[in-house]
Amino acid sequence: MSMSESARQGNSGRERLVVIGGDAAGMSAASQARRLKGPDELEIVAFERGHFTSYSACGIPYWVGGDVTERDALIARTPEEHRARGIDLRLRTEVTEIDVARQRVHARDVDSGAESWTSYDKLVLATGARPIRPDMPGADAEGVHGVQTLDDGQELLDTLTRTRGRHAVVVGAGYIGVEMAEALINRGYLVTVVNRGSEPMSTLDPDMGRLVHEAMEGLGITMVNDAEVTKLLTDDDGRVRAVVTQDAEYPADVVVLGIGVRPETGLAEAAGLPLGAHGGLLTDLAMRVRGHANIWAGGDCVEVLDLVSGQERHIALGTHANKHGQVIGTNVGGGYATFPGVVGTAVSKVCDLEIARTGLREKDARRAGLQYETVTIESTSRAGYYPGASPMTVKMLAERRTGRLLGVQIVGREGAGKRVDIAAVALTAGMTVEQMTALDLGYAPPFSPVWDPVLVAARKAAAKVRNL
């Protein structure tokens, strides 16, 4: 036990865990640590600058769009429930400094301005990510929203309630941009999506993104690709009124920024903690911050190992954040757990169009120095003769010569999206496309053709690799 730890424990004999961030990773870590160690062994103090804890950020677009009618339906565990489990949860309290040398954090009450230092024996950073705001005139105007937290979602809904006009512009066409465009259409807005890429969903290759483009236009969304926003215009009251690109001006009563997020690591950087190429914290397999035995980090503020490319990536997903929290809480609580990495699996939808990907895109494979072959197949979600069968497109990447699966993208209707899980398991296992063709998948006409679409793609890829 170090001198500083002894001083903190005092006569109580308890260690103190401090958690910065009250959503998925942070509160999962706190809850798991509490399961393993009771209040007489471990004191847990958690700081959250917002109003909410343990909520589904991924559900915000569906709440904004009206598919989820109640905000509280997105909350998995309330602050009161955390406190009842012996966690000293301090809402509306922002940590402004980490003093690594003296093992303490400085916090400020957002409402009262009161400030204080809190010492720790063990520290968890779960500060999440922040929406990217372009550095241009009007980006901070009233009516311009990034959507990352439940507080952000509430502010956007408040704006939509107050706004009389019906023109909305979404800047960016990634997952959040696409989902928010649909949400705004559902609320009766005229929606324009301004996208700097050649097609929406840059997480897909452009040929697959084109299918998403067509579906969005079918919903009545105006897609503007290959367009760079240069400024946002405001009215005399400081409210946004238009989005301007190099070539055009689009009226906007509300603007949603969907151009991605960055790890929220300002605190960590100021404290001298190690960051990666994408700005996220670097951790070991136990989610411990590299070079710091008593500091852990997880969720959207960290970088993770891509098991396919072998490179570090920043992926902001609740699935990873909850797993990180479980690993951290287990290790903080005296157990042992690791997080080996990811294969980059994600699913989304536009109306009834399901969009899925896992593994590498073509540009990812090129960046990693891999040589590869691609195949694209058209199939159906069920046996072609069974009612309700709908088309789907599957694109597969396989490493040249070895046939190792590198990535899969799927776009289709009902039953398409979750098929990507087959490929996610195959990627994690390091399977070849030849091995995939022998997978014993479930079959019945209401669920699949005799050859599942993913296996059809694997057969075609295996044949292409064999013939090289």
C-alpha cells in the first residue's frame, strides 16, 4: 500500500473509487465493482455533469422521432437506484482537473459553482465523446444541435417544440445523421441532408452507400452529396436560418450536426495520460490506462484494437462501453477480466431499410496494407416463394490467397441487418470464406433461403479466391 493510499483510507480501511462519467461505461464499472465489494470495503464516488445516468444514447433518435414516447424509457437505472446500491452519485457536477500525482480530482457544481477536491485510490475515466462542431460562422447559434447525451436530446426536442418553421438540415450522413434525418421526417419536417462524402454512410463502401441514398430519397429526404458546409446564417435574434455550402443555400429552422464525434479526453490530456492517433485514451487489455496502475478508462473516450486490421480505432458504441464497464468493474473489484478488441460491427436503419457492416471496408483494407478480393450478391431474406421475402445486397471482402474473411456489408429489408452477426462471429474466429460455406445455420422458408445470403456471398468469395 502506498503512502497516499494509506492516507486516503484513514481509519476506515476502505479504498475509494472515483468514476468520472455517469453513463454506460462509468456506471457499469461502478455497479460491477459494487457487486464484488461492499460499502465497507470500497467507497464509490461518481461524477456526472448532466441530469441523467445509465441511459441509451443509441435510442435518442427514436425518442426524438416519436417511436419511443417517453424519455425515461431510455434510462436503464436512475440516480436514485444507483444511490440505493451505495454509490455516491453526484449529478450536475463537472470534473475540471485530474491531479495524477496527488491522486485527486477537482470538481465544480454546475448549478451553484461550488468547487471541491476529492481524493481517490482508483480512478475510472468514462467521459464519453462530444459531437464535432465545425469551426465556422454560426456553428454555435441557437437552433444548432449536436446529439450525444440525453440532455442533448431533450434540448433538441425543446427546440422542435418552440420552432414554427418546418425546414430542417442535417449536416453529415453517418449513423447519427441518417437516423436523425428519419426522426425529423417522422415529425413532419422537410429534411435536407448535406454530406461531404460521395454517398451517405461512410461506414460503408460507396457502392453500398448508394443503396442507402436511394432509400433516403424514397422517404422524401433531400440528399446533397459532395457538399462542404461553409457557414450557418442567423437571423437578427441569433437563431439559425440557413446552411450554406460552396454552391447553394438551404433554409433551416433547425440544424442537427451528424458529422461524428471525438473522444472527450481534454481532462486526460491535461493530466498527461496517453492518447492515441484518434485522440482516445490508450489502455491495456484490462482497460487500465497504459502506464498508470490505478487508473482505468472505457467507453467512447478510449481507442480499441481492431482484431481484423491489428490497428487502434475509435468506435463510439454503447455495446463496447457496457463491456468496458464490466471489465473495469471486475478488475477494480479484485477480479480479473479483459477486453480483447472489436471487429467493428454496427447496424442501423432508414425506415424499413436495414444497414449493417462488420470488419473492414475497402479503404480500411488498403490502409492496413492488405490485398483483397470483393464480391457482391443479391438474395432474399426468406425463401423466394415465401410471403414477405424481400431483397438484400451482401458485399464481402476476403484476403487474397489466404481467403481470410475481412469484412461484410449488408443492406436490405426486414431480416437483413442482424445477419451481420454471422460475419462478426466468423471474423472474431479468424475464419476463411471457404470455412464459412460449411457453417450449419438455421433454415426454414420463413427465415432464409436454403443458402443463407451470407453463405452465398462466402461461396462466391471462396470461388474467386481459389481461382487466383
